[in-house]
Amino acid sequence: MCQMLLSINPEYVASILQGKKLYEYRKFRCRDDVDKIIIYATAPQKQVVGEAEIAGIVEDDILAVWHQTKEYSGITYKFFRQYYKGKKRAIAYQLKNLVIYDKPLTLEEIGVSCAPQSYRYITAMTQG
């Protein structure tokens, strides 16, 4: 299986770590062999803070995805609509088995030289 390093705004990372945000939204679906998301908090934090398994993927028209995920979206409907503006379909990764690292890692510590714009596939890593 494969892991996906996701760049996520620190505000939304905090909601994930608090258990309020159980879905991570993307405009494109990842490869079928991805089973884990590595969570990278973007600037100003710039740290790899944890990981979560993918429990499932909700992919449908935008309103159907919102109705299925809104309770644990961690975002407002207004933000959701703006994010998917001009798109017909939405993808939501359901997170489970969250692991919060005791000590956040740098990208270099996981063998990545620069932050991905959105996501990057990486080989399996072990928590440092």
C-alpha cells in the first residue's frame, strides 16, 4: 500500500487533531492503493504532525458529498462551496485511527525536500 502526504492549513489540522474534522476534502481522487494520509500542517507551522488511515472515500456530486459528510466536515458550507466552485464532483476522505506524533517531524525527517502543493505520494514511513 501507499501513503499520501497532504498539505493542510493549520486551522484544519487543529480540527482534525481535536476529532472535529473526520473528512478531508480534495478535488482529485488519489490512487486506489493509498491507505494512509500523512498530515503536514502548512505555514506558519510547517510540520508533519500525524497520520490517519483512510476509512473510506465519498465521491459524488458536490451537494451529495456535503450532505453525507457535513456533521464532521470541520468547515463551513460557504467554504465548501467556494472550494468546489466550478466543479461538478467532490471527494472526501474519511479519516480513522488518527495518530498524533509526540514530536512533530520536519519534511526532511520523512525524506521529502519540499512541501507538496496539495499532495504527494510517499513510500511507507515510520514515525520518528
